[in-house]
Amino acid sequence: MTGTQSLDVRWIEPLRLGLQGMTDRMQNALMTGAHSTVAREGGDCAAAVFLPDGRLLSQARSLPLLLGSLMPAVTHVIKRFPVETMRPGDGYLLNDPWSGGSHLPDMVVIRPLFCDGVICALAASNLHHQDVGGMSPGSLPSAAHEIFQEGLRLPPIKAWRDDVLADGVRAILLANSRSPDLLAGDLASQWACVCLAEREIRHFVSRYGQGAFFRMCDHLILEAERMTRYVLGNLPDGEAVWSDRLDGDGRSEDPVHLVVTLRKCGENLEIDFTGTQDQVQGPINASKASMLAAALFFMRTLAPEAPNNAGCLAPLRFILPQGSIVNPHYPAAVNARTATVKLATNAILCAWSRYCASLPGDINHHDQSAANAGVAVVVSVGGEREDGTRYFFTEIIASGAGACADCDGVGGISTDVSNARNTPIESLEARAPLLFETYGLHQGSGGAGHYRGGDGVHRSWRLLEGHADVSYRGDRHRSQARGMSGGEDGGCTQACVIHEDGTREWLSARATVRINTGDVFSVQTAGGGGWGEAK
């Protein structure tokens, strides 16, 4: 097939599968080459490929929270550096939440992919770095009230030229990190990931021809749009509202309210967060780029068999009120944005479930479910051994899924946009002087019902030497994942430090605490809501 031939639909599916395989291999290379446990073991990273005009062409099946924010990152890079100015071997770097980033530890690397001197695509990788400065180890300070306290902020910059990271950029990055070796290793893995994409994209262009390649890519994006519109078009028009709350913002324990309204009209869908609370002082604000992850995830669920690209977003109108916690003004603190994006995604899913419950008969019966726990607990630790050497790690702890209309919820699972992997305790014990004492389900935390919500996770470890500073980011300490159709609510999250004398220091939903030799850090995460009355 050459560039002068008309579109041959027989090649569409092989290209779709090939692009999906390519981005999945990019993800595998990204994780394999990473140095930090949160990326290598936990999978807190993402990879995708875009067309030169910035449209998402294919994304790895990985972490939706990071995948969604890649789209605005690419848009901002193209705006700052037009594609006609890009050269082979160039690479771009950013983490600024007001330039397409999410929060400062998540750094985005973008590389133009050239075939015979022409840019055929852009490859992007996003990875949560262990430390990028700021007022606490791990760059996740729960007491932050502005972005400047959270670490080094980078607008889109050209960081690589001729495949070499600029010495000045490298020096600035490493000088601002408490773990420069991890940052250097993870950044190198990101660059290797996007370089892999260039080798693979050349294969497709040489096989199909440049013109045919672009035409087939356009077809794949239109096909994703068509399939999503088909699902929406076959459902009655309707509206549903869901509200929820966060357990404080990190500086106050006053609840922070979130409201979402879904309006389905014809083949289009509106997701509207009007009514959500104004931005707060604490770090739970979520940038517009972060919130796009919630929208992309949900729209992908409508037609999961569709090509994995930006086409699913075409029927969507996404409303994020300016100056709210879901679209804050600069220079808001945003490091704990995961809590807000998770709760927003959960609210969208629950509003959709409520809409489905209003439909006649058994239409979309299987799309109904109780609320997931709505929290991914993030624990970032920076410590010092007795010999003065330092260590750092971050882990993401799962919770419980909500029960469905026809089955129990799954326990101990990362749901919706988080989708992070379990970090093996052996990996953390090898990196840091600690001993895990508990790892299992938070028994009984799933909401009761005809179908029971999934249980959360119980995880605790003892510090064996020295001291450590722990940045804890959780939620559902006081609010609960709601049951549906008569099912009961899920149980709450609990976190504490058990000191050597046996006293317990209970933590709020966002906290920073120092622990010493012999202390035990313990977390029990929330469970999902139940479905139907228990019999």
C-alpha cells in the first residue's frame, strides 16, 4: 500500500493493533528502565503517541490519571514550539500545572518522530518522579498553600538537542532534587521510551506510505468518535446529578464539596462541575489538565472496544468552573490533586449509574454500580539511616471497588483513573530499613448488600533504624463510598503511627509526620459501597 493509493480498510485494523502494541511496548520500556519503585513497580507512569497536530493517536493501557494529562501537555508544547521548528533529536520537558502538567512530580517528556525528514507523530511519556524539591521529601507537602512550596516548576522547555539532554537543564533538575540519582535514572527511562516510538513509527510509515498512514490515522480517530456517538445515540436523553465531599484540604478539616451533572442529549454528553467548591488554600486543587483524565477515562468506558484515541472525546462538552478546586487559578497548591480527580471520576461514574437506573427495562443494566471507595492512598517517605545515608520511596495503596448490579465489588484494587500496581513489600524492604508487619484486606470495610462492596487494604510497617518523614495523602476518613439500591455504605480509611510505647497518633486525610526507630506506620483503606438490600 503506497501513499498514492486510496484508503484500504483492510489495513485499518492491523494499524490499530500495531499502534496499541507500540504504545504498550513504550509503557513496558518506561517501567523496565525506571529506577524508582513508584514507577518501576507501581506503574505510576504513562506513554502515548500523538499526530503532529496534537490529536491523541494511541495510548498505552496503563495509568489513566497520567494519560489524560498528556493531551494538554502536547498542546502546550506545540503552542510554544511549533512543529515546523522542531528538528530530529529534539526533546521537550514540562511539569507546570498551568502549561499542561498535573502536579510537579509528574514530568512530561515529548519527542517529535521523524520519517524521511517529516514529522509523522509526537511521542510522550509521563512519570511520577520521587522528588523535585519543595518543602517536604517526595514533593507532596500536605501543608502547602501555593505552588512555589511544592517543588521545581518547569513550563515547556527544549531540554534535548541532537538526542542529548542539555547540561544546564540536567544540572538544575538534579540540584533541586533530594534524590538526584533516581531523577536522572527515571528521566533517562522516559527518553528511551520516546526514542523507541520513533523506531516503531518508521515501520508503519514505510509499510503503508506517508499519505496512507495519515489517512488511516484520521480514520481511526473518526471511528472512535462514531462508536462513542453510536452508544450515546441509542440511549434516551436524560440528566443525573451526584455530589460528594473530600475530608478537608490539608490545612483545614472542613469538608470540601464536589458536584457533577451529566446531561445526555442525542449523541452528545455534557459533564458539568458547576456547583463544585471554590479553590482552597490546601493542595487538593486539581488543574484543568489533571481533570481531563477523569473525562477521558469515562468516555473510554462508553465504547471500550473503540480505537484507543482522542475520538471518544468528540461528543463531550466538559465544564470546569474557573477558580474552583477542579480548575484553580495560579498559583494554587495542587500536589494532592489525586484525591480530587479520584473523587471526581467516582462522581461521574455514580451519576452515570444513577442515569442508567432511570432507564426503562434492562437498558445498560450492567453499567450500574455502587460507589468505588474513591480514594488512592499515596504515602511518600524520605528517611535517614543511622550511618547518615538517605532513602526515598513512594507507594500507592489500593482500596475497594463498589458492588455492581450483578456481582460483588473487588477488594484491594486500584479503581478507575488510578490503576496503579501493588508495590511488592520485598522491594520496599530492600530499599529502606523497614519491616512489613501487615499486608492484607481491611476486613469488613466493603459495604453490605445483596452484592457486597470490595474491602480496602490493610498495610503496616515498622521502621528499623533512624528516622523518616512521611507525607500521607488519603481520603474517606470521615465520608464514605455510598451504596446503591439499598446497599450500605463502605467503611472509612484509617491511618496512624503506633509509637514504641503503644500510643497511637491518628492522622487526618492529609498529613506529614516524623517517625522514629521502632514506630509502626499503619493504613487501612476504605471499602466500596454495597448494592441492593442484604438478604
